[in-house]
Amino acid sequence: MARHAGVSMGTVSNVLNHPAKVSEQTIARVRDAIDTLGFVRDANASSLAAGGSRSIGLVVINLGNSMFVDVARGAQTAAHTAGLNLLLAGSEDSFAVQGANVDSFNEARVQGLLLAPLQDSSSQTRRMTQRGRPVVIVNYDASSDPVCCVVVDNEQVGYLAAKHLLDSGCERIAFLGGEDEKFQPVRLRRRGVRRAMAEAGRPVAFEEIAVDELTDAAGARAADAVAARSPGMRPDGVVAVTDTVAVGFIERALDLGIDVPGQIAVMGCDRNTSAPDCRVPLSSVAMQGYEMGTAAMRLLLDEIAHTPNHVHQRVVLAPSLVVRASTAGFRGGAADSHGTASEDDSSEVVNAG
Amino acid sequence: MARHAGVSMGTVSNVLNHPAKVSEQTIARVRDAIDTLGFVRDANASSLAAGGSRSIGLVVINLGNSMFVDVARGAQTAAHTAGLNLLLAGSEDSFAVQGANVDSFNEARVQGLLLAPLQDSSSQTRRMTQRGRPVVIVNYDASSDPVCCVVVDNEQVGYLAAKHLLDSGCERIAFLGGEDEKFQPVRLRRRGVRRAMAEAGRPVAFEEIAVDELTDAAGARAADAVAARSPGMRPDGVVAVTDTVAVGFIERALDLGIDVPGQIAVMGCDRNTSAPDCRVPLSSVAMQGYEMGTAAMRLLLDEIAHTPNHVHQRVVLAPSLVVRASTAGFRGGAADSHGTASEDDSSEVVNAG
DNA sequence: CTGAAAGCGCTTACAG
DNA sequence: CTGAAAGCGCTTACAG
């Protein structure tokens, strides 16, 4: 390769990495040789010699959820802007697989890691941070750990969902939430729902209906419980803690002859386009995956550049309401009092500001 | 590290890579040292010294389509079974990005590549195959090139979709397909639809309605055209070439007062859970992403192991019908003549066998 | 079963 | 601006 161009391999390396140090003629000669020989640089040797790779790792809990694909898109864009490569891995909802992914990127000597976990993962990230490779946590509040994180305001998610039902004229609201407090977003969304209730400014009935897991089956069981009551005792607005639970509720409610949104308006909470199909397009609250990805990469690059003078921060993004048919046709529906903007799928989006 | 365990680094390497060659005592001592020192092997140095990485690359055209996430899952499973690592990248529907991903894996010295493209990509894969790294093409028929490929039988996709409408009692069938022949699946699905028509065994009207792009907007325009006719001149069964086109058609049809499936039964063709929301859950034909992933990895590993005595093959997987509400309630509906099996979402699946 | 040594393909100061 | 040389952290025959 180097001899084919009549130069040393040090010069070839400079053409590839520091072209400003090489004369134009030499660059042209080397590039010719690269093309004719089909030379492809060995990134392993390169990283080894340079003392580190030009890559950032991104590990998300599940690529089956479209929000995390959005995160990857955002991170990818920001990484390329910085001239870095993005390595991507999904964890299939498994903490163990996530750990293997983190280790794999650690072995690959990534410059830093973006991690979207379901639970506290400090035991896994320590393996990176100990070696001076910064970690930024995405979509999980890890602010008790010494790391940066970027999240969507889940309290605001619950608030927007409940507020929208109140604005639509609902008088008896139910929150379908998990029984336990382990799952961080459940706790926060419930709190937001309660805040909206407290601010309602008029008497509104409120209840919680426990779902024992975050599945459509659990949502369906909640619908069974509601349908068993006399119609006057049923809620007329439901906030389900996830879209999947909401879909389960709606489908079963329809099967049981309850009109959605005519008799009960239903909100999801995480705008999950991977949720099961639903006969009634679901109003929900969008989680801003792309923006989480870009923001997280920005934090990570800052930490890489300014270690050890870096101050950890927590970035909280505002979620936005997405209004579709599962609430738009509620029979008591007063118009939403917010300003609205059309999306290209002709649903309405209200930014949380 | 090695000195902390009191052994040479050659022995450490053997503990990690060939533990059978090391005594149990030494292994224990080395593992202790690894744990206490938090040692993490440098995969770059490892690949360089070993003359190749332990990784396979997978490049898919877009991770936003859930089918490709399924492909990744299948490939991942098969790779881990073989003790290999799976590197994953999405191309955002861009041929240029795809090329960058291929180059990146080429530089990483992967053992082989799985590529799910939208078009002929031999110009990009040549960069890998020239260097002795096998490539398997996924979800695209590249059998004119010297590579293995694994596809779903797209002719059968069209056939199953049309056959299901015929079995449901439709008498006037329309195919919503692309105008041009550039997009391989369009051509094949159309052919399958025509075969089903030819086999109908009774007089059935057939027409094609051209859509100029594979979007929901194009589907909506097709619905406009249909609605403009007198009701007696409309099709009563529609096969849309993709789910996204089908959703656009259905939503507009409903807006225009046409009942789906009451007046028109509608089939999609690629079971795309990333398609826009639809008021009527969509019958479609599932594309077997996971199985494509495992099959492709199997072909690739065979080629890696048996080069140059490897014979390229094309694996064709059978698609399967997924019946949901957009056809199930057609007013003329005779029962489907096939045996059926319940899915956990209580839709019906008929395997193409 | 273990160690010493060569070498993988690059990058990076350092001379010139 | 260019080349020669050392070295990155491993793996792999090869001796012992």
C-alpha cells in the first residue's frame, strides 16, 4: 500500500487522519493507491495505536419500542456532527443482556456510553466510569448517581393526560396505574394526574384502578371491572399509565358495549406506536425520543471534552399532548382550551411548554 | 495484570480464550486478579492480534420498521449461539448511509455481513466480498449476484392477500400498487394477486389502481378515486401493496362514508406495525422477520466455515396471513376455507405452508 | 501446563 | 513535508 504510492506508511496514516500535514500531490498519490488497491483501514489497529476508538456506544432497553429508535436517530445525528461513530445495541428488556452490551462496548474502548435502562444500572455503568469513560443515562432519572441524565418530565406526562380529560369535560376520572412503586414512570405519572385533579377548579370524582402489570391484558381486566358497575358509577375519563394498558382497556370496553370515547374518554401516556392495534386511535403524550438522543449526546461530548471539570446535569424535556379519536369525540367534550397545531397525520399536538 | 496474578500475559490470554489449556489453579488465580483489578480486555488489540474480530455486522435499511428489529433479534440469537457478537446499524432509508455502515463494518474487520437493502447493493458489498468477508442479503432477492439471500415469498404474499378476499366472498377486487416496476416487492405481489384471480374459479372483476408512491397519502388519493364512482362501480375488496397504503385508503374511505369492511374489505401486505394508526385493525400478511434473521445468519456462518467450498443458496420463507377487522366483517363474507389458529392478540393466522 | 518472543496494522512523536 | 522507529495490548506458535 505505502510502497505502491511510494511513501511511508506514516504518511498514509497522515493522509487519512491529518491531511493538513501532507502536500496535495502526496495526498493525491496516496488516494489513488488506496482506490486501486481497494485498501480499507483496519479500525482495530487504528484504535489500538491511537489509544482509543472514535466511537460512542448506545445501549437501549428495547429496539422494539419506536421511541428508542428515535433516541438512536438523535444520537446518531449528533455523533456524526462531532465526527464520531455510533455503536448501537438493544437489550431485549433484559438487565443481563444490557450488562453484556455495556461490557462489549467497554471492551471496544468506546469514548463514552449512552444508556437507556429500565432500572438502576450503576453496577453496570461503574465498569465504564471507573476506566474514565463517561456515561449518560437516557429516559431514566439517575440523578442520585454521579452521571448526567436526560429524561422527559413524567410528572408532566400524567398532568397533561389528566388535564386534557378535564378540559374535555370529564367529571369522573380514573387512573389505571401499576400497584407497586418500583417502576419510576408510574409513580411520577400518577403524581401528575393528581396535580391536575387538584387544579381542576371544580368537583371531579377521582379513583385509582390498580393494574398488576403493564400489559394490554391487565388493561382488559380493568375494563371488566368497570363494566361490572352500573353505568352511573363508571368513570367517564381514564388515564392509563401506558399506551399498551390503554389499548387493552379500550378493546375490552368496546367488546362489552361501552363506547369509547362516547361514554369513556381514554388517554394513553407514552405514545408507543409499537402498542397493539386499537380500533380507536389513541390519544397520548409523546416522549420526544429524538430530542433525548441529541441532548444526551451533547452532554456526553461535553463530559468527554471537559473531564474532570465537568459538572453533571439533568436535562428534563417537556412532553407534548397528542389528541386523537379516543378522547376527541367525548360526548361531554368542551373544546380543549389550549392552542393547537396540526401534525402531518392530522392529529393535534399541544406542546407542554 | 499478569504480574498481579504471577503469570505471563500469554497465560492470561489463554485463560480468556482457551481455558482448557490452563490448570484450574492458574485459572482461579487469574480470574481473581481480573476481578480485583477490574481488568477489561481490549477488543481492538485482541482482534488485531488474532487476525480478525469475533463479530458479524448487520445493516438494515431502517430500524423504524419493526420487521427489521425482528430480523436483528433473529440474527442476534443465532450469532450468540455461535459465540459471535452482532454489530447492528440502521440506514435510515438512505443508500449512502447504508454504504457508510458497510464500510464501517469492513474497517471493523467483521467476519461477515448481513445486509437488508432496498435496492441492488452489489457495488457496496463488493468492498466486503473482495476481502473474503461473506455477505448474505436479507429481504431482497439478489440471486443474480454471487451471494446467498433469504427472502419472504412476495408472490405468495400477494396471492394470500387476494385469496383471502376471494374466500371472504369479494366479487370485485382492486390492487393498489406502485406504477413502476423498480420496487421488487410491488412487482411480485402484483403477480401473486393475479394468480389468485386466475384461480378464483368463478367470475370476479379485477382492476389495478395505480398509487404513485408507497405512502398513506397515496392510499387516500386512491380512496378519493373510488369514492367518486357510483357505489355499484366500486370494488368490494382491495389489496394494498403495503400496510401504509392500506391505512391511507381506509382512513379516507371512512371519512367519505364508505364502510370498511362492510362495503369494502381491505388487505395490507407487509404487516407493518409501524404503519400509521388505523381505525380499523388491518388484515395483512406477516413477513417473518425473526426467521429471516436466523436463516441468514445460518447461511453466513456456513459460508464463513466452508469457504471456498460453499454453494450460494436462496432461502425463501413462506409468509402467513393475519386476519383482523378490516376484512373479517365483510358483508358478503363466506368463512375462510383454511384452518385457523388463534394468536394471543386473538387475530387469526393462517400459515402459507 | 507455562513463559518468552514475535507480530498483528496502525499512530505518533521525533529527526531530518 | 516526509521517513524511520517505537509502541499500542493483545494472540499465537514455539520451547521448555
